[in-house]
Amino acid sequence: MLQPWLQEMQKHLSQIAETFGNSAPEERSQLRTEFQKIHQHTHSLLEGWAVLEEQVASILKQHPELAEEEEEISGEFFLDSQVVRTFRQGQGYYQLKMFGEARPYFHEVVEKEPEFLLGRLYLGLSDFQQENLEEARRQFQLVTQTSEIPRFNAFAHHMLGCIHVRQEEDELAIRQFTRALNLDEERGDTWFNLGACHYRLGYYHEAIPIFFHALRVDEEDWEAMYYLSCCYEKLGHDDSVSYWRMATYQKTRHPVVVESIARHFEERGEPRQAIPWYRKLINADPKNVRAYHGLSWNLWVLGQRERAMAYLKKGLTLEAGNRDLLFTYVWYLLQIGDSDQVKKVWSGLPTSLLEDPLWLILRSRLSVHSGDFDGAEAIARQVIETRDTVARSLGYYQLGRVLLEKRDPEKAGIAFQNARELSPKWEEPIFFEGLCHLLKGRREESRQCWEGILPKADAIGR
């Protein structure tokens, strides 16, 4: 009976935490009242719970045979009744995710009963949840040094690994997770975290069997399935990517999974397959601007420009300042030749945004549309001087396009070649480099550029 109420209160508190910061003044007042009521109810419940625990402890002292022998933590009831009461109060606050309120109770428990390791674990968890990582580390290390219970030891090593993850120390985290698994190999969360560390470090081959171990422990672990798909994606195994992403989707309709499937088809150049998944994402998360952006882009690729523009504008109504949406909007306008509208949008953008390399590329393209080829070339060369490899590649590509407009295919070809060297998988520079060779009468060089991309074009046409 109590568990559903606790779950409902946790859900309500999470909603208050998510909405309070961005709510209107009158809504804040209502949320504050709701929070205070929950707080009062919680305190009353914990007081009543503590009285019951004290009564249970008293009865057990009189009649110890009432306790079940196999209950591992029954020994806690033979602690001082006040310590039991304090511990249960801390547990109550912790279960409601009120970690700041829970910590003083666990600290009091540990001060009075330093060998009560369950209390010390809860104290470390409370510190961890509040980002007091060094104090949490100290508590978990004490458990590893003093506990003779393998399960407690394994959990303490697991949490030490989680602290290293928070501090972006994946190599050190791997050591702690490995120690935890040596003590308890049935910890699915530990297997998953170990795999995630290997993934973040780029050890994709090593991560794959670890995620399979996580699935052996918990076959419902959709996050392990999702990471398997990511590992196979990094290794270029497209069939395995599709299999595990679909398997993940069958386990959970989580928007993150839906978006990853949509992006997978998009990156493979399959807009017709990507579009229905972006639609699913919009249905699952109607305020996800990335969903409108992705749907718009893939419709644009298919030549459905009016619908693409409509979905993009829908995204902008949800998040008017979104840089990616604004960038695509201006790019669309340039593609359809609406320079006047581009200038209107441009005038409302912050200076800091306009100095971004991607926006400089758009400025260069706008200069081309306006007939200012020298200005367009200067801006493209400015992008080339940046440190970011992708931006430099785009800068060389745009420079090549400007030089073609200036009827200088020789220098344009060199620019496209530089773009290709910086982004080997990008095909457009290869196409235009081949075009430059053709314009200069070098048919063999042109053929060599195009022979690697023409078969893909043929496959799309079938």
C-alpha cells in the first residue's frame, strides 16, 4: 500500500523540480505550497514510521525468536532503538530523493554506530547524490577496508567507479568496476558502466562483450542494447546497428532510441526511411525541436521544399533562438534565392553567432548571391584559418565554389582537394574537384574523381 504512494510522491517532486525554475510567479506560489504539503506529510509519516520501528525493536528484544534467521539485516534491530529510528528516518527521506534531508540522519547513525556499514553506505550515497564526491569516496573506501560482506564490498567498489565517472576518469573507473565484478559478477549496472567507460574511451571492440554480459544479467536492459548499436556504428557494422537499434526500440519506445534510428537512416542517405522515424519522434516528444529539424531536412533532400520549410518553421516557433534551426532556415532561403529574407533574418542575429565558422560560410554564400565575389572569397579564407577541422574543410569547399564563380577552375580544384583531404568521406568536394579537372580538359583525372561516387548514385536510382 505504501509503495504506490511513495512512487507518486517521487513523481510529483520530480515534476516540481523540473518546472519550478521556469514557471510564472503565480505558478511558483502554487508549486511552493504543494512542496510544503508533501514535506509536512513526509515528516509526519517518518515520525510515525520511527515510532513503529522503535516498538518493533522493543518487542524483538523481548521475543527474539520472532525474527527470521535468514534475514541478513535483522541484526540492525538490535541496535539502539534511537539509532534504528534515525536510520529509518534517513531511509525515508532518501527514498523520496530528498538527499540533503537524509544525510544528517545517516551521519548521526555512523557517529553512534561506526561499524554499521549499511548506514555508512547510505551516508556515502547521500554525499554522492549531492556531488560531495570526496566525502562520498571516503565513506566507500572505509567500507572496502572494513567490510567482510562481499556484496557490500562490491557495491562500494561500484560506487567508487561511479565517482571516477563523474570526474571523467574512465580508466580509473574501469579498475573499480572490475574489482566490483570480481566480488559479484551478477551486478548488471556494473557491467553496463564498465562497458560505457570502454565506449567513451573508444575501445569499441572491448566494450561489445561487456554489454553482452550486462544483457546476460538483465535481458531487459535496453540501454545496453542501445550502446551495442553505438559500438557497431563506430565500427561500421551497419547490419548490426540496425538489428540492435530495432531491438532497443522493441524494449522501449524511448525518444532517444527513436531519434538514433532516424539519424542512422539519415546518415546512410536514406531519407525515406528516416522520415517516419522522425514522425514517431514528434509523436513521442512533440516539443523536440531536433525532430522537426530532422524531418524538415529529409523532406528537403527529397525535394519537398514547402513541407520542409513548414516543419522547420514549426521548430522555430518552439525554440526561436535555436542555432541549428536558424542556420538551416538561412541555408534554405539561400537555396531558393530569397536574399531579402536572409538579410532580414541576419539583422536580428547576435554578433557572436555571426562570427561562428558555419555562419561565416553562409555569409560567404550570401555575398556570392549578391555578386560580391571578392568579399565571399575573403570570408571563406577567414574560415580556413580556424582550428576546427570540419570548419576548415567547409572553408576550403566554399572557397572552391567562389573561385568557380570567378572562373578560376585551377585554383578551385586545389581548394576542393584540400576540403576532401580534411573530410575524406565527404563526396561533394570530390565531385567539384572532378568538375574542375573536366573544365581544364583533364578527363582522366576527372574520371578518377568520379568513379568512386557514381556507383552510389546508380544504386539510388534503381
